[in-house]
Amino acid sequence: MSNDRIRVAVILSSVRKGRFGPTIANWLIGTADQHDDIEVDLVDMADFPLPTALTDEPTPEVAELLGAFSSRLHRADGFVVVTPEYNHSFPASLKAALDWTQHEWHAKPVGFVGYGGLAGGLRSIQQLRHIFNELHAVTVRDTVSFHGPWEQFNADGKLMDPVHAENAAKVLWDRLSWWALATKEAKARRPYDN
């Protein structure tokens, strides 16, 4: 594997029953195939049910779950968060995960794919930009947004009119790749955290 290859954790944030997120995440991962410098790791928050009550002394079960989640984030050079919009915000599962972690995000880029009703997840993304800034991450300006995605994908999870979304995904991957490589090289010369 080349040193220029980057590992991107695609974080599927919805854990709701009947969620549409897996369709969006799988489509996004498929668009990464055109970038031979990107290796994708799908991190599904349904596999990491972290509690909302934070503590310095988690139970052994929570500590094990947190360790597994943290190691997946730590290995990543960058992230793409796939988020729906619930009540003008993002899922509680993602907020809990962000609150349980800190240094795993430092000096790494974060891109976003939003989906939902009229706003297409953009209000969720806007709020997440503030949180990732606090976590010392670099958010990528360009996003992918799906307004009413339920009508845009067929039963096989394929976009019926893919041109616009695929173009947006290409820009997102290009920008994320640039930032991931830049921050990776910078951290190799001078560590971000002392």
C-alpha cells in the first residue's frame, strides 16, 4: 500500500429502525471506487451503542465498546459522516459517540453526506461543523445532500438519476483526499498533539 493512500471511515450515524442510511452509505462507498488512493472503512453506529451518560469509569462492556470504536477512528486519516436530519439536527447516537471521543478526530478532515426532508440534512451538517471544529477537525466545505432520498433510489439501492449526486460525491472525495493527505504529511513532520 502506498504511503499516499488514505483510510477514510464512513460513519453511518442513524440507528433508527427502518433507517435509510445504509442505502446512502453503500451508494457513497461505491462512488469511492473511482479513487484508487482511498480505502474505506464503514463504521455503523448501530454496532457501537454508546450510552449518553458519560463517565470517567465506564463499565467493562462500555469500555470494550469504546475501545473498539476509538481504534477504528484512530486508524482513519479522514471521515465522511452520513447523517439524516431528525428535528432539525443529527442523531443522538452520533452526539454520544462524539462526546465519548476527542483526540481521534484531531487534525483530520471530515466530509458530510446529508439526507432528509426539504433541507436534505443540511441543518444537521451545519451543526456538526461547529462540533468538529471543537474537536480540532477540518471540515470539508463541499457536501452531498439528498432532499427526499426515498424517491431517488430504486429498490436495489441505485440512484435513478445519478449525475448530480455522483458529481457532488466526486468533489467531496477529491477535497477530502487532498486534506487527508495534507494533514497526514503535516503530522508526520510535526505531531499535532504533544
